[in-house]
Amino acid sequence: MVIIGCGNRQRSDDAAGILVAEKLRKLGIKAEICTRGCAELIEVWTGAKDVIVVDAVVSGAPVGTIRAWNGREAPLSVRTPPSTHGLGVAEAIELARVLDRLPSRLQVYGIEGQRFELGAELSPEVIAAIDEVAGKIVGDVRAERTPLTG
Amino acid sequence: MTGRASKTIRVDTLARVEGEGSLYIKLVGERVADVKLKIYEPPRFFEAFLRGRHYSEAPDITSRICGICPIAYQMSAVHAIERALSVQITPAVRLLRRLFFCGEWIESHTLHVYMLHAPDFLGYPDAIAMAKDHRAVVEKALRLKKVGNRIVQLLGGREIHPISAAVGGFYKTPSKQQLCDLAADLEWALEASVETVKWTAGLDFPNFEQDYEFVALRHPDEYPLNEGRLASNRGLDIDTAEYEDHFMELHVKHSNALHSVVRGRGSYFVGPLARFNLNFDKLPESARRAAIDAGLRPPVKNVFRSIVVRAVELVFACIEALRIIREYEPPVASRVEARNRIAVGQAITEAPRGVLYHRYALDEDGMILTAKIVPPTSQNQKRIEDDLREYAAQLVAWPLEEATWKCEQAIRCYDPCISCATHFLKLVVDREKG
């Protein structure tokens, strides 16, 4: 299983995916951190069958809301936040779909963010959601499966 | 729409540029009344972060400004501080730094040529839509970018926000074998880059030439990356320490990024087109041949052709990387020590998007008193507005949607890294009765 936390540490709530990955590492679970968007993400999951991706999202839901998708299903309608890397996680998944490079199982966790300005301060609701998503992934790892939700 | 009608071209979030920005164009009758490229990311605080920090932290702090060109930031930082402290780096370190830069150019140019810029010429909204019809092209791009990643990862210690560059050299230098392991990938990348030149040369370009002042580094023996004098096609030829005597930054109300101008002249152009036009004679023979075969001879004044020039620079970067791999012998020490002193040092390096200026003033303990950073996109910002003023005038008769799309394309020619300059572009065209 390959677990990938995405985001930008310098942009407040956009760091959510990275902080989930770091939390997992502290628990002794191998997790990748991806900060350069599309091409890197596809590269990181190449060869893996079972993949979990975590990123901050903007969907209009209340801040801190956790959403889970099966990335192999219909194209994502929720866009990842305006990233400084040109192409974000949703684009990576869609590009991989076109190129037949999606892993056979792909679970996406999205944490609704609110602030994306330069800075390290996260919304308290996002900090709580980071713990919850990390907890869910620990469960996924223990069960040695990716729970395909949605 | 009558000739006297006025309209506004408005792009609220520019796509396929690095960062966030917007464009507002006001047309009154057939006259372009106003052009504002707005960069609304909060002003950058990095210059202030650096004050009171030790100079050894500057390369790692400034590399965080940009996820696409962190190496250029590190390189301008280390060169400026080395200049302040009169540090002479070893020939091996000099080679490694050029190789490091080649890796960044390969990553950045591949991303822009294929994923951000090519969809404009082929009529797709983005690279994903393009990939459906041009799968092999996108596959090639991903592989090419990965070659650049490998170089950056090896020399930087990791792929993003590299941590190995240090004042005086590197914290760790690679073995000869580690570099040789990159050669086969680079041989493939060189071939792919030559194909990229041919492929981009076959695209359709709008007929749009401007009389630009091109500004780039110029070095007596090599295509510029880390060093050289700053030159232009209008007679500028200065030591990089004199940069602030010849260029100034202006605050404009509509943008959080400062506008740079050449004192007494106005906007200027930095980046691949400027480098190519001023340094064509320094390109390796096969890169020059690839350019000429693609119909490129300096001066290239059509900014839309910058996609072909970037491809030529990909060829250069691969040739240069292969040369360095052949010549490299690991240094005895990975870096030379610097002695503290009160001093000021400036440096300019060629980031993928153009010249990147850093200045540091240091105290007797090596602490940074002041720092100044002028990124390439803020230097191009006024030039982009000037282009749009001319280009929008050609588009007044076009339906608004198409005119807007064309203006966005013109901006993307500059590969603006708005996150560097301060951060997507929004475009507004305002038509008013004249």
C-alpha cells in the first residue's frame, strides 16, 4: 500500500495532506509526501496497486469536513485548491486515467480547507480532521486494505 | 458590436500559470485603454524572514519561495554570499552546480512546453484533454521530466526543496558512478529534446513581433546558468553587482508584485528568448543546429515562439549535463569554508524563467542584515502588460471569449511563475463606448 500526502506546507490549510503523512510516519507507517503535483504523484504511485491519497480540498463544505472517494470512479468534481504547481491532485488522477496509469485501487481523502494564504497556521477544524484521517488510514493499514468509499 | 463599443476582457483566474493572478483589459472603441496584470498574492515576506538569520540558512529559506525553481534560488543565494565573503569554489563544485541547474531546467521547461503551453497551440483546454488525443506526447513529457527529477534528487538530496547546496559548495557531493548512472537517461532525454524542438516548430504561431529589450547573463565561454555579466541587446553590459544602478522596482497599485524597469527605458524581457537571442553563439553546435533546422535564428522577436526556444534549451541542458558527467571528478572537500566579515554581495543566476537577482548584507557574525530578491516574473510583469496592450489591439474585432483566450495564451508564453513574483490569472476585458 502506498500512502501519499499532498499539499503545500507554506499555505496554511493546504498542508493538511502533508501533515497526515507526517503523523503516519511518526506512527511507523511509511507515507510519501508529494508537493509538486501531477507528474510527481503519478510517478510516486507507479507500480503500486493499492494507493491512498490525502489532500486539502475546496468544495464549499464546512471547514474540516472529511470526504472520501474512490479515485477510480467518475472524474472528480471537487477541485483541489489553487496550487502553485500548475496541475493538482484532481488533474493527476484525471491525467492518469487517460494514460491508463491509475492504480487498481485508489482511495482519496479530502479535507475541506478554508485558508490558503502564505503562512503555517492551520484552521483548528483542519487540525482535528488531520488526526481523524490519520486514524482512518491506520485502520486501513491494519486491515491491509483500501476501503473504497463513495 | 460597433467600432465605438467598448468592452472588458476579464480573466478572474488565469489557468496553467504558476500561482495566482488576474488580467484586466479595458477597450474603448478600438483603442486599448487600460491593461492591468494583477498579482494578488500577499507580498512576499521572504526578504524580511531572512533578516537576522545566519547566511548559511539563506539557500534553504529562499528555495522555499518556489516549488518549480528552488535551485535557482539556492544558486543565487550561495553565489551572492560567496561574493560577499570572497569564497572561491572548486572547479568540481562549479560543474555540479551547472548540472544541478540543468536538472531544474529540464523539469521546468518540460512541464511548461508540454503540460502548460502546448494545449494552447493544439486547441485543448488543458493537458488532460490533450492527453486523450496525444497520449505519446504526454508520456514522453512525463518521462523527460523524470530525467530532470533524477538529477535534482541526486544533487539536492531530495526532489523538492533541495537541501544540499551550501555556501562554498555542497554538504555532500555525489560519486562519479552516481553521475554516470544518469547518462543513459540523459542520452534518451537528448534525443527526446531534439524531437521536442521539431515538434514545437511545427505548431502555428500568431504573427506578433515586438521590439523587446532582451536581458540575460552573458558569459565568455558558455551558455549562461550560474554566472556572467548582465547584458542586453540595447547596449547594457554590467557586472551583476551594478544591477540596482540600472534597474529599479516600482510599486503599482493593482499588483502585489513589484514592477521592474530598466532605468530611463522601461520594460524589458528576461527568460529563454532573451538568453537565446543574446547567447546563440554559446550554444553547443547540435543545439544550434536543432534551432536553425527549426527555423530559429536570433533575434527571435515573436514571444509565441518561446515554446520552441525552451525546447532548444532542453537540448542544451541535456548536452551540458552529459558533458559534466563525463568531466566530473569528485572534489577532495565538498565545500570550502567561508570567513565572516562585514560585506555586501550580489549575484544573478538564470532561473528557467530568466534572471534572478539576490543581494545580501552581512554583519561580522555572518548574520543577514538585509536581503533583496528580484524574481524573473516580476521583471517580466511590465513587459507582459506592454505585450497585451499591443496584442489586445489586434483582437478588438474578435468575439470576447476568443479574445480572452488569446490574451491568456500571450501571458503563458512568459511561463509566469506568479508564486515566485509574490501567485492563477483572472482576465477581464472591459469594453466602453468611445
